[in-house]
Amino acid sequence: MEAELAALAAAGSSAVVQAMATDAWTSVRERVASLFAAAGSGAGDEGHAGHAGDDGHAGGAGHAEGERRAEEEALAAGAAELDLAREKLLAAGGMDRVTEAIETHTEAELRARLRRLLADDPGAAAGLRDLIDEFAPLADGGPAVTNTISGGRFDAPVVQAGTIHSLTLHHTPEAAKDHIDFREGTFNGPAIGVQHVHGAPPERPRAVADGWPRLGALRLPPGVRPARRVGDETDQPPYVPRDCDPVLDRLLAQALRSGGLVVVTGEPLAGKTRTAWEGLKRAADDGTRVCVAHEGTDLGSLPGALQGRDPEGTHVVWLDDIAGHLDEQGRTAGVVSRLTHEGVLVLATMRDEAYAKHGFGDHAHARLLRGARKLELTCRWSGPELERLAEAEDSRLVDAVRWREELGVTQFLAVGPELGEEWRWARRPDGRPWGYELVRAAIDAARCGLRRPLAASEWRMLLVDAEYGVLLEDEWLSEELSWAGRPRLGVTGLLVPEKGEGGTVWRASGALVADALRSPGFPPPGPYLWRNMTALAQRAGAAELEAVVAAGRTALRAPASAGDADARKVITDLADLAGDEADANRWRGLHFNAVGDQEKAFHFLERAASAGHPEGRLDLAALHLVRAEHWLAEAAENGSPHAAATLAALREALPPNPDTVKE
């Protein structure tokens, strides 16, 4: 069985490699990529069966959508690998030894992959046999070759060959110029007739570069970090124009006309990739052919791929983080130089530290970079750039205005999802559950308005609240603070450490807070958490206390109005801290009414109403109506016709249970 599978893999790899130089390649590529993709998607089915989300319910449609996306990505990846192998083969340009070596290497790789495929999925054998039967060359002993020329004009050499038995060709006196003429001959063996016809040259084969994707069909390239999406938001927030855009537009326009290397340099997370890509979309039309060369791509095949390209077309090579393509021998510099001399725009990005390493000296890469058109980008945004940011309506950009703090705008947008993902990952039992709760407390403090960094003792006090239920010894707390404060992506940590009067203090990163607040289902702080936050804010000063109290009163109003007893108690305390005696008396009156002490309820609601509290007046009036209805009903039962008439009129005019006061 193993020998049979090996033979089948060998036949399949041979058929695929021979099809690379034929018009049937598109069909072959799709069939082979589908075989690889189907095997890849099926490998994990058993492991995912019955998978449930965090809430314990099955993944359902979301799981199916994930499988569909995974299958599409596997199919695209397989097709891309096959196309790359074909490009290398075609780029050999007919050099016999090079072509033979590439064919041998490519066939060996395919044979190994097909053997693994058949070993993992024996059911794939049927599909591979169908592909071989349809596309493999005819074997010896196959059907007879039938070559027929019937009429027409041929402006190129005409070759007819095959094992021909008893072929008789007759002279045609009217033939003009060169013609096939065996003069009444009869042949019982191979026969070849060649006619050198004078006329137009044959149509050239299409260049590989003319099959590169068009700019208008491409989304954001690799290197642009994904933004968190909520609801129907786009993949990325709208691009906010940078001050350097006009300069970049001029550099790209020049390089598109005559070829050249344009390099956008800058700090990590300065927005180099997004800025360069938006510049390309402004400078080039949608029909421009773009080769997105991922790290590890063999750039040596690109000049050959451009041979015979459409002279009217525009071709661009995109090298995000060009340092990943530089080799010690300097071959990349030679390839890029050949591309630019061919009139191609090579658009690249590069970190500052990489430019400092490769951009100076007498090395080939240094000479290449010295001749490039360069644009420097920084994380620090100018006043006009920040003004344009403030005009944006996308909620992610609005968050950047509010929460970015010491971070640059692009740093904020890039690092937020990264921090949020790591924090949510830490809640697993085998992760860092204590660190997760610590960071959650810091996020809660920030959204409660407490932005003052807290010392370790204050974090310990907050963590023992029932909301978190974590009691950490000094050693463990110090370890979790150290983990949370470690910078991610070289920018910021989950917590931001600062130097305080008594030592190090910590606060949540604004980027993490914004990302957490954008996450669906993030629970609101409970009533007693607001009380603890208020106690911490009192240590920070009047301004911070005022911010926390105002935020708490706003957040607790809805649950307190709905009858939440804890929310009423805490919102009463917050109203007292704010110096709003009328509002505090209103909530006290509602509390005593709820527990059945109407005398105290009347007392506090009358004080609130007398102070001009509009809702307190309505509550007091509703309470009087409830009391009036009660006594009128008592009188009517005792035979008072006047009380009965008044009660009927009251009930007809008003709802039976006024909404403003709950009995």
C-alpha cells in the first residue's frame, strides 16, 4: 500500500510540474490547492467538536464561520506556494541546466507533500488520480497522435510529429513560398515537416508581473496591526492625514515615473506601514500591479518576472520592513537596483534602529539606502495633526484623543488590542488569574475616574473587595505588579509604573482601558466598588474626588431608580460627598418608603421638595396620592358616598400605582 501511494505521489508531482508551463496551470493549481486545503481543514475537526464559548454555550455559527475562514486561508496559502514555484521555473528563461534543477527540486518538494497528504488522508487518492488522468502527459502506448492542418494562414514554424504509419503527402502546385512538400512520399516512421513562414511574430507569453494583484483589489497589507472591531466597524479606523503626506506624494510620483526606491523610516509603531500604503493609494491608480513581498520571499525571481511585461502598465514592489529582506552578501541590494533600473517603484518601510545598522558604511545595502528617496516619520504628532484627529468621528480615534496619555496616536491604536488580548488570556486557570484581577481593578479604577497611580498597599486594599476577592502577600503582589508593568511592543505595559513619593506606583495603561471599554459585555462597577474608589479618591485630592463622585452618581442612578437597595445607599453617600443635600434627601426618602417607614419617607421627601428638587416633588406627590387612595378606600368601605365618589374620580384620573414611588 505504501509503495502504491509513493508511486501515486510521484505521478502527481510530475503532472503538476509539467503543467506549470501550460495553459492548464490555473485549473491544476486550484485542484492541488483544494487537496491541500481540504486536508488541513479536516485535521482539527475532532479536536474542535463540541467546542463552547466562554459562557459555556456552543460556538454555533461563529465556529462555522471560523472554519470557513480557515479553509479559505489554507486554500489561498496553497495556491500562493504553487504560484511561487511556477514563477521560479518560468524565471529560468529557458536555461536548460537551471530549468532542470528547478524542476527536479520543485517535483521533489511536491512529491514529499503529496506523500504526507496521502498518508494523512487516504481519501485524497481519488482526487489525485482524477487530476493525473486529466492533466498528465500521454504515456507511451497511448492513443495515436492526430495532427491536422486544414486551411488557414500560419505565420510561424509549423511542426507536426508523431509515429506515423503509411502517410502519403501529395504535391500541391499552387503552394506559395515555403511549404511542406514530401513529393508523393510514403513514410512508415517518425516524420517532421517544418515550414518557415514569413509574417508577424507570435504573441509573447504573458509576463508573471502582469498577473500581480491590482492595487484597487488589495486591502491593507501585512504590517498594519489589526484594530479591534465592534459591530459593523471597518477593519481600520479612517486614516488621519500626516503633515509629511505632501512630501511622500512627491517622492512616490517621481519614482512611479522613472523607477526608484522610496523608504519610509521611523520609530516602532510610528505608523510607517499605514502612511506608506495610503500614499501609494493616492499616487497610483487602481490598475497598478503590486507584488507584496512577505519576509522570506525570494526577491531574486522578481526581475525575471518583469521580462516582457506590459510597457503601458505600472508595477510596484512592496517591501514592508525591508530589513527582513537584507542578506549579508548584498544580493538584495542588487535585486532592488535591477528593479528600479527597470522603472519599477520599490516602496519599503524600515525602523530607525535597522536604518542605523544598515544605512551607513561601504556595504552594498548602505549604498542602496543612500540612493533611496527617504521619508522620516515620528510617533509625536504635531498640533495640526492632533486637530485633524479631534475632528474624527470613528470611536477608536475618539478614544485616542481621550485615553492616549503619554503614547503617540499610532502607538495607542496599535498597542491597545495587543494589551487587551494578553489581559483576557491571563484569566485562564493556567494563566495569571491574580494578575488578571489586579489589572481588572486598575481598569475599573480608571473608568470610575480614579486616574491617580496607586501604591502596592492601595492595590491590596482594593483587591480584597468582594468584586475581586483576592488577598495577596507582598511577594506575590510584587510579582504580579512586575508582570503587569512590563512594556509590551517596546511601548507600554498593562500597568504603567511611575515614581511616587514613597516608591513605585501604578495605573492602568490608557490604551488598555479604552480597549476594555470597547469590549462588549464588560460589566459595570458594582455599588460598593464605587464606595471603595471614592475612599481612594479622597486621598488624591478634591479634583479627583469630584470626578469619581460625579461618575458614580451617573452610573448608579439607573439601578437606584429601579429599586436596587445597595445602589440607593451608595448614591445617597455620593450625593452627600458632592454637597447635594436635596438629592441625598430624595434617595433617603425613597429608601425609607421601600422598607415601609412612610413617616421618614415623607420627612426626607418633603425636605427634598422644599429645596426645589424636581424629582423629589414628584415622588412626594405620588406618595401623597398613595396615602389619599388608602384613606379614601377606608372611608368608602365604611359607607361614605362622598369618599366613594372621590376615590372613583381619583382612580379614573390617575394610574393605580404611580411610577415615581414604589410601595
